[in-house]
Amino acid sequence: MELVDAGHPVFAEIANFTSVDVVDLPTGHWPMWSRPHDLAETIRAASHTD
């Protein structure tokens, strides 16, 4: 969110969102290789609304 607030162009579109949840998954640059199960669970959990 710091990059959004700083106006970084890669994150410019996020500034238009009305609701953003940031989930920190402590991995390297490519979590799909280093922690694929954790990444999948994070995406699954974020996509379910109860």
C-alpha cells in the first residue's frame, strides 16, 4: 500500500479500489514455486465469502 500511496505507476489501479485486503505471504518473488500450497490456500480463503 505504500507504493500505491507513493503513486507508483504499477500499482496505480489499486488506488481506484474501494476495498482492498492485503495478505502477506512471506515468500520470495515467486510464491507459486516456493510455497504453492500456501498460495493456493490464501487465494481459496480470499475467494470465499460466508
